[in-house]
Amino acid sequence: MDDVDAVTRAVLTASRLLVAVSARSLAHVEDRVTLPQFWMLVVLSTRGTTKLVTLAELLHVAPSTAMRMLDRLITAGLADRKTNPDNRREILLRLTDEGHRTVESVTARRREEVTSIVQRLGPHQRTALINALNDFNEAGGEPPAPLLDESAELHPPG
């Protein structure tokens, strides 16, 4: 069990680092977007137009909580909502152009900082990290992030 504890400790430490990287990448938009709101923007970015109920399920929050978060994003000009023309009881949500630009900008900042950290590792360390993180992500059910030159949208967060 000692190796499980050691891996858990290492992953928790790495997660602290990654949360710090995420927070720093949001610094230039923190007056408009919190980390949970950014998570909502990423989900909308990956899924396109989405029903409120579906978005709430993906974020593991109540629809009323999702709507309050969305109201703030709409006020900031990052998201938009409309009534579903096929079912007037449903609300459809989507990112605005500014919302897409915000996701792209924050993601690019995060990528730059992670790249800077990874460049400090030697080639063998990088290979070991790739293998370990791929295994970890697979065990957690998280699909891989797109390559830098992929034009496909981000994969939906798990």
C-alpha cells in the first residue's frame, strides 16, 4: 500500500501545481470569470449549443445553480441563451464570439505555462511522465487534450 500512498501524494502535489497554473491562466480575465465559470465556458465550447439541464448535469450542479452561473456569463458577454424553438420549455445555451476568444486565450496561457514546466524535464522524464499521465487519465476516464495543431474542438471534460 505504500506505493499507492506515494503516488497519491505525488498526484495531489501535481494537482496543486496544476490548479495554480489554472488560476494564473485566468488572471487576465478574473474580473469577469471565476474558475467554475470558466469550466462552464469550456463545457459550452466543447459541446456547442447545449440545453440548460444537460449543462447542469455535465457540471454536476443543480439547474438553478447553472442558470445563476450562466446569468453572470451572459452579463459579461461571454454566453447567450435562447428558448428552444422545438420545445419552448427548454433553454439553449451557447458561447458568444467573446466567450470563444476567452476560452482560447486562457487555454493558450495555460498551455504556455505547462510547456515551460515540461521543458525543465529531461527526455526520459518526459517519456515517463507521458506514460504515467496517460495511464492516470485513462483510469480516470478523461480523454486526451487536443494536440497544439489540431483544429478539432477541445474534448469535453469528464
